[in-house]
Amino acid sequence: MSVAILDYNAGNVTSVAHAVRRLGFAAEVTADHDTIRAADRVIFPGVGAAATCMEIVRERGLDSALREAVDSGKPVFGICVGMQLLFDHSEEDGGVDCLGLLPGRVRRFDLDDPTLKVPHMGWNPVQFVDNEPLAAGLTGEVDTACYFVHSYYCDPDPSVTVIATADHGLEFCVGVRKDNLVAMQCHPEKSGPVGMSILSSFLAER
């Protein structure tokens, strides 16, 4: 099975590719549309500012490549900024129109507790909904803490299924699913055995 990891100068592309290869799958970091089209799975990673990321995504035509992948029915996984860019609009950088593959907006943390920092950075337990396929390998009393680095969080439309949440002064959306498109705000590739289990479950989806 082949995995295309979209290349738009996102900082975590290499670590995502290494994680996929450690799980025994072929991973190619690419912006080539034919390679993306031929892949069995697509991962849309992300680290950085929404405006800059969207500019590069559009310059490389990855917006249309992502739409084609989603429309084809193959599993697509957005990570961190890659999750945020799937929505309609982000408040970052004064407001950025994003891909619109998922209805909803991305909002900055506005916290009442001065002891809680923004960006939200470090390990935080994640609560998955029952029977979520990404959590299939996380059974029993497993510690589900994952690694986060972000100042903005996704606020999905009710038509989008929220599959995971966490708390940072407010309960916020960590994961979403709509048909073959799934995304998480945390970094599975940096989240140790829990993150590797999440990636493995995505790669096993049909």
C-alpha cells in the first residue's frame, strides 16, 4: 500500500513520513498530482501559519489534488494545520479563507484562566468517542495523551462528526470525520505509541 504525504513545506512532513515507514508502509512526500492520484492513502500534515500554508497549497495545486482525493473515496488524514485548513475559514492572520472541504471555522483560544498558555503546547489526554476506528488499538485503561502545538482550534459545523476532544480551559475539538476524510489537531507522529496506534488504524481503514 502506498501513502502520499502532501508536500507544501510543512515542518512535520519528514517526521510523518518516518512514522508511516516505521509502520511498514511506503510513504512518498510529494506535490505531484499523478503520485497523489495513484496513492492508496493521502496524509495532509501541517505546521505553520494558515495564510502562508494556504498560499503554498494553492500555488502547488494541492487544493484541487485534495478535493480529487476526497471525492475519489480514498482515506485522507489531516494533521494539525492540515486539519485546520480543511475548514471554511480561519481567524489566523487576520482571517484566511481555507479549503472548505469541511464546514466550520477555526478560532483562536480565548481563555479566562491566566495560568493556561497560548499556544497550547505539550501533552494532553484525548477523549475519543465510542467505536471510533482511529482509536481501535487504544483499548482498556490506555493513557491517550497526545502531543499538541497550536493557538487555534477547529469549531466544526454540526454536520461534521466530532470523534475526539480535549480540554485546555475549554473543551475543544481534536478530531473530526466526514465520510472518508478524517483529521486530528494533535500530532500522531510525535505522540509515541498512542500516536503510532492512531496512524496504524488510519492506514488500516478501508
